[in-house]
Amino acid sequence: MTLESELAAARELDVGEIAEAVHRIGFECTRCGHCCRGMGEEHTATVFPDEIRAVQASEEYDWRDVARPMPFGLADDDPSGDTFEWALQTDVCGDCTFYDADGEACSIYDDRPLLCETYPFSITLGEDDVGTSEPMGSVVDTDGPVRAHECEGLGRDITREEAEELAATLKERAIRELEEAIAVRDNYEPVDADGVVVHDSEGQKRPDGTSLDGSR
């Protein structure tokens, strides 16, 4: 499937069907924090440019307080190279910097990215196993287009209203991730520049969120 056909399929997703799957599987967040912590690896939750700006606006954060270049393809000991998209910033332990371990809560909960908002679920769109990016944890349950990933909150009671709200957000995420992927592809330009270059849906940026020409 092309990205455009995947996007068309995502726009045709039945929210009621997604909600039925979520309701059957069941889910309630236990505030265990596993999805916010690296758990021995670096936390890499994808965050898009406008999501970064939403978090910035909420607390007047610097871009680098919110996000960092997605580390895939970048060597730890070589601060240069190209990568795609952004990850939420992490602390020295590799956990999401916005996770409050003492309060067992997310400090940007109202502005958290769609990936975080829909955890531990993802969407698949057919025989080629395409769809939204998958969160941490192996797949432990599937129902139609819905995948549930390993999480201790699965199997708990969820109201139909809550399931429908989550289903609508899952569809929104599926659409949004594909729109972003198309924009990244269409805006991609090879560059010859020193340091790290991040290719996102808006073009090429430095790690501080500025474009290569220095504009925001």
C-alpha cells in the first residue's frame, strides 16, 4: 500500500468498530509509569512539531526542553548525521523528562502527544501490517484493526463512553501519523550540513527546532 492509500483507509476507519474492540479488551491506566520510562532503554515517544509547540506554549519551554532528534541512525559519540522526526526529551535515566515519578503522573498530561494519549493501543490497516507506529511492548491482543500492547492496565473495566473517546483519538492518530509521513517524504531534501539535521513534516531543522536557515 502507498502512504496515500493507507491514509484513505485510515480516514474510512469505523470509530464504532474500534470502540467495540477497545471495550472488549478493556483498559484502565494504573499509573505504573512503564510507558513513560525507558525500562533499561532510552524512551523514544514520537512527538510532532505542532505537538512540541503546544507543550512549549503551556509552560514556556524551550524546544530542546520538550523534544530531541529521534536517535535512530545517530551515533551516541558523533553529534552529526540525519534523522527523521522528534522524540520527547529524556532525563539522565532515559525516562521521559515529563514523568513525575514521585507523583506517578505526567506533567504535560493535557498536552501529551497522541502516541501517549492512545497507549497501549495502535491501529493496523491490513495485510501488509501497516498503520500507526507501535508503542513499547509486544502485541498481546488484536481485534479487527486494533492492537493492544503489553500493559498491566489491559483487561480492566472501561465504559463504552471512554472506549468511544479513545477510539476517536486512535483514528485521529492513525490519520495524523500518515499525514506526517507523507509531509516528511514530500518535504525531504538531502542536505550537506554540519551537526544533526532533523527531517520532519515542515522540512529540515536543527536540534533546537530552527530551520537550517535559522528561522523558526
